[in-house]
Amino acid sequence: MSPTIGVGGSAKVTSQTKQFIEMGDILSLRCDCKECGASLSLPIGFGLAKSLLSCPKCRKPWLQFEGGTYQITVDDFAKRVEELKQLLPTIGCKLYVEIAPEADS
Ligand SMILES: [Zn+2]
């Protein structure tokens, strides 16, 4: 295990540390509204996309495009993640998702 990097120091981390999330650690999907900034966190599971159709605060449509919706794509992703998580104890390897390093701001 790599040590935890403290917060508040000014030291710059130059070495590239790859960051991974274990598949089983994926719990929810967070959605931040591009319009008003409202944040919504939903447990991963099939059917979550219906909660993402529009922003609960400003009502901006989130998944719609002209003539359709990405609801099926989002629900499919959530369903696959859920299925994979259930398979984890029975398959022969551990699964990790690599995430991009946080950009310097
Ligand atoms: Zn909004």
C-alpha cells in the first residue's frame, strides 16, 4: 500500500502515481449539474438513470439530446457494474479501474 499524502502541504508531487479503484469499491454515481452546480449521488444500480433525466434543482435536462435520451446507456453502465461486482468473489482476478490523476488547479 502506498502512503497517504497529507493535505495542506505545499510540496508538489511530481512522480506519477497511478490511482486505481477496486471494482467492488464503486458505490455510487455522482452527478454535478453543469448549469447550477447541484450535486446528486446515486447508488449504482439498474434504474438509476431515471433520476438523472433532469436536474432536481434547476430542471435542466441532463440526459436528453434532440430526439432522444441517453437513459439506456447510463442504465446499461450501472447494470453492468452491478453485475460485475456480484461476480467478483467467483472470478480468478481482482478488478480495478484506473482513474486519471487530479489536474493541478
Ligand atoms: Zn441544475
